[in-house]
Amino acid sequence: MPASDRQQTRWETIRTAAIVMLGVLGTLSLLYLVLLAFSHPPFSEPRKEETISNQDRLLAAIDAYRKVTGKFPPDPDPSIQSRPESNMAALLKHLGGQASKDADEGRRIAKATRGFLGRDPDSLTKDAWGRTMVYFRDRGLGGKPVIISAGADGEFGSDDKKRREDNIRSDTRH
């Protein structure tokens, strides 16, 4: 075989090896990106921040309620605790002063909480995934109120640690 043919064959072998290596690198890169996307959803951090912001505003309104009444809003009726929409509707009724038996106290509560609840208090009851959070008066750390979001997976998972990992609790950062 002439020297030029051997050199051409060697270059073809090198070129083929380079193409195969690029293919392998591309496949590995794609696999890495897929694994990264599943282990850390790209939009979870901004959504977590939005959820925390909603929780903080609700907690500020709850604290304003406590300053007027001397106590935190009560837990919702046990019959509705498993239904987040009813749970939060009950909380908003208290924070808006409508649940107060004393009209003057109701007005004071509404005035104290209005700045925290804003024009659309219902939007504060949802996390950034559009799911309704839940409120408990004394189930937070130190027996304080807690607002819990089910997180990205939408599962509260009270008995399952894996399902509970992405829950966003208002009592873990204060």
C-alpha cells in the first residue's frame, strides 16, 4: 500500500475516532442535563421564593391579628382540615375580621391586616404552583402558627418523608 494511501487511511481512522468521541461526549452531556433537570427542577427556586413571600405576608397578617385579639386565629374546624381550600377560607375569614362576634373588634382586625393581605387575599393562600396551602395555629416549631405548601410535587406527605421533602413550611426559616 502506498504511503499516501496509508496516511489517508490513518486520517480517516482519526476522523472516525473523533466523530465517535464527540458523539459519546454529546450523549453524556445530554444524559447529565436530563439528570440535572430531574434532580433540581429549573423553576423550583423562583417558585419557592414566591411561595415563601406569600407565607410571610400571611404570617404578618396573623401577627397583626394576634396584636388586636391577643391570640392567633384558631385552627379550622377538624372537618375541613383535610381540604386546603376550606382551611384557608376559614383563616381569611378570621384575618378579615368577619369571624369576630364583636363588630368593633372585627373592624380593628380588618384594619390591622389589610396592608398585609392586599387587594387579593385569596392569591396569598396559594403557593407558586397554584395549589392552596394549609394553616395550623400551633403545629409549627415552638407551638407557633405554621403555613405549609405541598411544594412542587403537590403532596403534603405527612407520613412519608420522601413526599414531605419538598414541602415548604413557614416555621423553618424564622
